Amino acid sequence: MNRLLDSPVILAGVLAWLGLVEAPLHSHGKDLSSLMLLTFFTALPIALLRRRRGWASGLVTLFVLLTLWSQIGLTVAAVIAQLLVAYAVGVHYRRWVAVLMDVPFLLTAISMQNTGIVFALALIVAVQLLGMARSDRGQAIAERDAAVEDQIALAERARIARELHDVVAHQMSMVAVQAETARLTTPGMPVEGQQRLAEIGDTAREALTEMRRLLGVLRSDEGAELAPQPGLDRVHDLVAAARAGGSAVQLTMSGVPAALPPGVDLTAYRIVQEALSNARRHAPGAGVEVTLGFAAEHLRIRVRDHGPGPAGEADGHGLQGMRERVAMLGGTLHTGEAAGGGFIVEADVPVGR
């Protein structure tokens, strides 16, 4: 029934034509003009069923009731129109709206003592229940998808936190080691300088301990040796691996490559890594262009493949992870169909030096 409602104007025209054709069969020579007029106006509101659903439902119901009250016969086209708006009410409106539609039919059936109207009401209620079931199913699917997206986001944030934990822990460890080394190996250092370096080392160790206490619970590999996370200094390894996997990858760098903050460096590496991985999965063998643009205040990343485009891309954990990473750094990310075909990933990440 959903497909029937995709072209309401055409559907309204077909029902109006059908009603006018079959009207003579229902009138038995009486009030033919009235029946044709009511049937015509019953079908026309169907054209509004997508943009003015409430008006369409109300008008169709009103003209069907007028036809019943006139006792001049009800065409199949009018019945179909009423069932269509009943389904739309079941899908898009609250339960009390469906009851409000049913009450006039129930009162009409009681007042006229007409079993045919009772049967029609039963059909209307059945179609409303079908619409309600579809609405409930759609809502359940939307809630499930939202829950899955939340789980993906939480998992990616935990992964990012673990990686940042490693990055910062490594840097803080280096501060503590260098401060202690400088204090012990610098000849002729005044006592005050030695004391300051000792304080720096102690502060770094205290900060490292506190950070491990707060973020260490996120690690799934507790006890593993801390090591620097990868950065763009290893982007050539990513390109080489992609080429070995059959992708024709072209790497272009513009601007002056400079040392990036650890979080930005890691994020840039992960974006390129995930984009190349997506290209291998969804566009095997297609050419891929990787462009890194270095500027004073931001880093621009562009990865474009020449594969089938969005139809071949699944917006799953990888793209969601890119969004989480870029958003945490205050940057922007665009993914989608590239001009001329293929799929493109573009990120603009503040450097924040």
C-alpha cells in the first residue's frame, strides 16, 4: 500500500475515472448525477494525501459518509479511497484520530441498521491496524538504529580515549625522564635549578598517575607497554600497503609539512587509514587519490576513490569513527559522492599549535 501512495495525484485520477465508470452500475437509474458527483469528489482529495494528509482524510471520510447518508450506493472507488486514508491515519496519526474516523461510521451503521456499513467499518479498522503496525515497526527500527549508532559512538570514543591515553602518557613519561636526566647530567647546575627540574619530574609523574587512574579503565590491554601512536610520518606505509593490496594510490602533499600535535597527528593517520580501507573494500582495484594540505592553522585531508560511489559505501563504524575523531578536535568532515563519480572523504582539522 505504501507504493500506491507514492503517486497520489495519479491515484486520485484513476479512482475518479473508475468511480465515474462504475457509478451507473450502483445507481439503478436513481440519483446517478449525485452519485457521480460524490464519487468524483471522494477521489480527488487522494491527490493531497502526501502533503495535506489531514485534509485528505477528512474530506474523503466526509464524502463517503454523505454517500451513505444519501442511500444512493457506494462505489468500489470510494471504498478504496476510504481504505487508503484509513491506512494513512493508522501510520501517521495517534490512535484517537483513528477512533475519531471510525465513530461516524459506527453511528451510521446503528442508525441505518445496515450490515454492509458494519462490514465496511470492519475493513476500515483492519486497515488502520495494519497502518499502526507499520508505524510501530518503523519506530522500533528507528529506535534500534539510534541505539546502534549510540553504541558505535561510545565504542569509538572509548577507542579514541585509549589512544589519546597512550599518546599523552608517552609524552608525560618523556617529560619526567628528560627532567630527571637533565637534573643528573647537567654539570654545574645550581641547586635551585636541580630542585625545579625535580619538581617538574614529580609533577609529570603525578599527572601520569592521575591520568592512568581516570582513563586507564578504558584500556582493554592493561599492562601493555606504552608506545607512541602512529602519525602522518607513517602515511607512506599506508599508501604502500594499499598499493600492495591492488589499489593505485597517488599521494600528494601541499604546504609545508610540520610537526603536528599528537591528537591531530593520530586523527589524520586514522582518517587516511580508514578511507583507504574503505576504498579497498568497496572499490577494489580503483584508483585512489590522497591529498594532505598543510597550513598554519589547519590540516586538510582529502581521500577520493574512483569506484562506484556512495552505492558501494556502507556508513558503518569507520565513517562514524572519523566523525567522532574530527568532532572532538573541532573540525569538519564531509563524505559522499565525488564530482565525476567515486566516493570522497574530506576533513578539515584545526592544528591548534
